[in-house]
Amino acid sequence: MSTIVRARPPRAFDVDAVRREFPVLARTVHGNPIAYLDNGASSQSPECVIAAVEGYMRRHHANIHRGVHTLSQEATGLYEAARDRLVGFIKAASRHEIVFTRGATESVNLVAQSFARPTLRPDDEILITHLEHHANIVPWQMVAQQTGAKLVVAPIDSRGEVDAQTVEALMSPRTKIFACAHVSNALGTVLPVERLVASARRRGIATLVDGAQAVPHMAVDVGALGCDFYVFSGHKMFAPTGIGVLYGREALLERMPPWQGGGDMILTVSFDGTVYNALPYKFEAGTPNISGAIGLGAAVEFLDSLDLGAAHAHEQALLEHAHAALRSIPGLGFIGTAREKVGLVSFVVDGVHPHDLGTILDRDGIAIRTGHHCAMPVMEFFRVPATARASFAFYNTFDEIDRLAASVERARRLFT
């Protein structure tokens, strides 16, 4: 393999100091230092997040909103403080606009069933793109079947990009909802969401943006973006699993009926009827993932402590270096070559099945994701059954990229 000149971020970023905050990065796998390059599936958690969850479980565990005793009051304070941190993190207008869910998937389903299902009529249209994760396809298929609405899919091109003019041409008087990813989980493509959301709003079309892959890699301002709904998951942004967020415009959330019934989403209940709780609680039925929300709040606090501009520049430098290092491997082809991407490369190697490639890399201590990445329509478009996907976070290093390339080359030689 040829020598690769490493790109450097425009601002200094102390990756070694950041790595020391993540305990798992110190471990070995099969006798090799771990190179964790599967951040698109789930990122790792820093010590402060782990400590926040442990601290709650050790000292403050109790159910929230319902108790007058000290532990309940403490737990409620920690849970609601996490909500307040998220308000600032995505620039929401009010804490009433931050709904805790189990993740981006549940958030999309909530909007599909509580907002879309009561309003859609036969022959109305739901517009999505060919780049979507299954979580932003299947809920819309389900609500289309329930209402008689039609699902319309905007195409992608050979680079894995979405053309804004093509999407806009599909926005018709029948289009009631436009839902798209901010960033493709399978390809890393950054979609032109600002333009698309603005175009939809001018036409009176409601908008949902799946930000699960965007929030860890760029600053998100939902007010400036102008979308009606924005969804994301904690486990992709250094927080625990099983916790996520639905941002919704307060006026829309006020009009929407609850999606689930149960405790805490009510004010009064009788056999004659129920009065629902105020926002955001009418969408948070039952005992929530309290420790997860607290962990998510700690993750946001950690991110706020970083120079995120430098961190994101470091990720872009890693992406450039990965493209350069992998491009030199014979028989390797990139799937998705969009001009604007986040830190993710998806690729195939002639003669090597992605699952075999992932297994060999694991023996070298390198963790990547192989498969269809919950984006089977994308795989079908590129006529591949699966890809190998290496996805980066700001704690990854150039040396880990070099190890990835060397291990892929070793696998190629084993099979050819």
C-alpha cells in the first residue's frame, strides 16, 4: 500500500485527552487494542455519563413526579434537569417541546400515529427519500395502510445524494408530510434539509427530520432549521441505550392526542373520561427510562464542555484520511460518494463478503458494522447485499484508520 499523507484538522483537537474519558477505549480485543469504528450503530459513553447513571442508581433511585419523599424529589430534579439541557442543546423554544422516548424509532412512530394518523385522508401523500433508515420508512407505510394515504419516495443518484429540485417537484397539494434523514446512516450523506424543510413549509407540508446520525456530528438548531419535528437517539451521542428525544413544535404537540395511555400522562381519570396532562408529559406514559434520561443529560453536558468545532473538524480529517487509505486497496469500492458527508465510509471488497471481512477485522481488534444497516432499499439501489461500514467519532485516531486499512488489505489477500 502507498504512503498516505494525513490531513489535519484546522484547529488543534486533543484526541488523547478525550480518549481518556472513555474507559472502553483502554481495553483489548483478541490481544489487540480496540479500534472502535462502529459509532453509527452506537457510540461509547464517557466516564461522566457512566458515573451519572451509577450515581442515580446508587443514591437517588425512585419513581419521579409522584412522590413527596426525598429520593423521588431528587430523581425528578435530575430527570427534568436533563430535559432542560436538551432544550439548549438543540435550541428548542421551550422545555414543553422536548419529549423523552425510547429513541428515534419510537419518536417517529409517535408522530406517525399521533400526528399523521388522525389527519391523513385517502389519497393524501407522505413524502420520504430513498436514503431512509427503516425507522423512517416502516412507520409511514403502516400509517399509509391505516389511512389510505400513499407513500411517495424521492430518488437518489449514483453518488448516494438527494437532489433538492427533484424532491421539491414531488411536493404536491396532496403531500401532507415530508420526512427525511438529516444524515444517511448507511452512506453518511448529508441531505439538504434546510432547503427541503423551507420548501415544504412554503407549501404547508408538515416536516419531520431524523437526526439520529446528525446530532453527534454537527450543531443542530431546530429553530433555525424550521422543522416541525426532529428526532434522535441517546445511544448514538455517547449516552445510554433506550433513551431518545422527540422535538416538536409546541403548537402542534398541543393539538396531538396522546399516543399511549397510562400513568403520568393524565391529570384525572374516571370511568366517564380522562383529562390528559400538560406538555410534554401527556406523551410520556408510564415510568420512563429515568437513568437513561439522566445519562443523556450528562452526555449533553460533556459535549457542551468540548470545542465541538474542533471535534467535528477532527472527524472530517479522519474521513478524508479513511478515503485516501482505503482507496489504495485493490478491489475496494466505496458505496456512497456524496460531496457532503459525515465521518462514515461504506464499502465492499471484491471477493470478500462483508460479514467475513467484519470477522477478520474483529480478530485484529477492529470493530466495524457489516450488513444492510437497516437500509435495505439503499442496498438494493446499489445492487449489493451488504456493505462494510466504518463510522467515526471524535475519539478515533489516524492510527486506527491505518489499522483498518491494513486489516482490510490482509482480508483481501486471504480471499484472493
